Amino acid sequence: MTDENETDRLTRGQAKLAEITGRSGEQVMAALADIAPDFARYIFEFGYGDIYSRPGLDLRTRMLATVAGLVALGHAERELEVHIGSALNCGATRDEVVETIMQMALYAGFPAALNALFVARRVFAAREDATGE
């Protein structure tokens, strides 16, 4: 059973995710429904309903920070791909994404940055194919 505050957080999180990615997040909910439906709800409530909805940084800055963090992890290629696209959706330029990744070579290592650059290239190419840009 969820209380009104949790429902507000979930609704706010789903709206923020849609603003960032252009998708509702239903795929995430569906993908986790049979194994960990609560985990999907936590992503929306905490990640997007609480953290991404905070007023301290604009979404572009938050997304570039997220890209940097995922590069540093070095093992989150799928999430990195999604968040590079989200950074572009939130106003970051391709050059800013590339510079963010290159900056991380100092802290996460060259292999992590190199792998992330290949992910970025894939995201950029997919956008070119989709939009003709």
C-alpha cells in the first residue's frame, strides 16, 4: 500500500523521466515487473521524483554529471547510452558530452573514457539516422 506522498513522488518521477528522455518509463516498469517491481518504483520515486527534481542544478548540468558518473563506473554501458541521449535531450551539445567523457579519463582511466566515447558515437549516429541531421 502506498500513501499519498509516495504516489506524488512516483507521479513526479515519471513526469521528470518523460521530460528528460521523452519516454514514460513504462518499459522499465514492464522489464522489472516480474522480478523486482518495487525496484522500478524506487528508480522513479527516488531517482527522478526526488533527486532529478531538485532545484539546485538545471537538467543539462545534472545529465552531464550523470554521464561523468557512469563513465567513472566503467561498466554501465546501457545506462550510459540512455543518459547520453538524455543529456542531448536536455540541451547538452555533442561537444559537451565528448568533453565530459574526455575529462573523465583523468579520474576513471583511459579505457573507461574510450569505451564511453564509442557509446557516444553510437548514440550520435542513431540520432543522425533518426533525424537526418
